[in-house]
Amino acid sequence: MNLVDLHVHSNASDGTLTPTEVVSLAVKKKLSAIALTDHDTIDGLLEAMEASHGQPVEIIPGIELSCVYKGQEIHILGLFVDFSDPDFTLKIHGLKNIRDKRNQEMIRRFQDSDMMITLEEVTAGNPETVITRAHFARVLYEKGYVTSMDQAFKKYLTYGSRFCPRKEDITPEHAMKILTDNHAFPILAHPYQYHLGDKKTEELVSDLKNLGLLGLEVYHSSNNTYESSKLKKLSKQYGLFPTGGSDFHGTNKPDIDLGCGRGGLRISHLLLEDIKKYRLESMGL
């Protein structure tokens, strides 16, 4: 079976491998395709596409947008983004600026509490990276303020907490419009990670469907078989394409490997082929 991974991160956001290294790993694992979906940035896409030239792996240009739905941060994947579109690039740059403001405020709050964290430490020598909570967790762990990255998230990096103020809210309407205006393929990422319960999860899916959602991430490293089965039924109920990805981040999530997640993830290329067929038939691409 040809296998794919449609949710992958590089060090353009909070992964630890460069886009070139991600491509090399995908080739090593004999994946037929991967989607590079860094948080609120397209900065790694060109490098990944160039690294794939002559290699037996297809790179799907993507992104993972953060937005706030009824007080809960959610993530929407966009596959097949046109990253040459200047209007799209401008909008994504605006999202990065919102993140940058929040990150500066977080650093100030840590320093005011005698936790000497600097921007240089957070970016780890890659000033163009899109900083996420994982960057802060790594520094807190490396400097001995916590005993693990997991403790860093729980103690200091809960959304809306003293040291992790929420970003300026991006609405689902805004995030979806960014993707649909770009003719990207929007997918709700890891629905059960929001802990909304079945009823509110279905409400979220229904609301996003009305905004143009086309896919649901049925298969993910955080799902068990039962959860994936429920999401598959939900995708069918709302006429959404089932998709899947590991949510690979390199050593920032050391228990999640590219292509296979925590070991048991197997995502058939047929899911990707169905998406491609839809785009050809329905979107005139």
C-alpha cells in the first residue's frame, strides 16, 4: 500500500527538522506523499518543493491556521495552497505579526518573573521561524525551569494563563476565507484534541461546513480506533473527505514519527487521490 502523511511540521514553525530533512525522511520511509503544514506560515514550502525534485515523494503545499471558535482555539489545515499568490502571502504575513506580538508579551512576562528567556533562545538560531508554545516549552525545559516539556505546557503555557495570553482572536470565518479565497482545500485538524464532546464537535463541524470546510482529519496520532471510527461516520454524515496525518514535529514530539504516528498510523494514498479527483472535477484545476 502506498502511504501518505497529510499533516507534517518543519522548523519553519515548531518542528525540529528543516523542510529538506523532512523530505529526506519521507523518502527514507517510502511515503508516496506528504503535506507540509506549518503553523501560520508558508516559509518552508519552497525549500520542501525544491528538495523533492527527482525524489519519489510528492510534496503537498499546505498550512495550519489557528483560530478561535467559541473561546476554544482550533486548527484548520489548508492543502494545495497557492503560495505564489501575493494576496495570500500578505494575509499569512499578517497572522505571523499577530503571533509575534503575543510572543514578545510572553517573553516580557517571563522576564518580569525572573525567568530569563530571550527571543534568541526561543528561535534557536532560526529568526524566521513561526514561534509556537513548543518553542517556549523547549527553552523552559532546557533552562531547568521545568522537568519536562509536558510540565511546561501544564504549568506555564495553558492558553489564556498568566504567561500565555491569547493571541488577537482570528475567527473561523476569517481563517476559512483565507483558504477558500486561495482555492486551498480546508480540513478541520484533530477534532478530538479540543475536548468539546461529541455534540459540540458536531456543531463545530457543521458550522465550518457552512463556511466551506471540505475535509475532516479522521486519522491522527492522538486518535484511537474507536475515535477514528466515529470521525469517519461524522465525515460521511456531513459530506466531508476523510483525511489523516501524524502531526509530526520531530523531537518536539518524540513519540510521533513521520508517516506512522505512534506506530500504528497507516494513511492510504487513496484518501489523497479522492481529494485530487474532487479538485479536478469540482474546482476546474
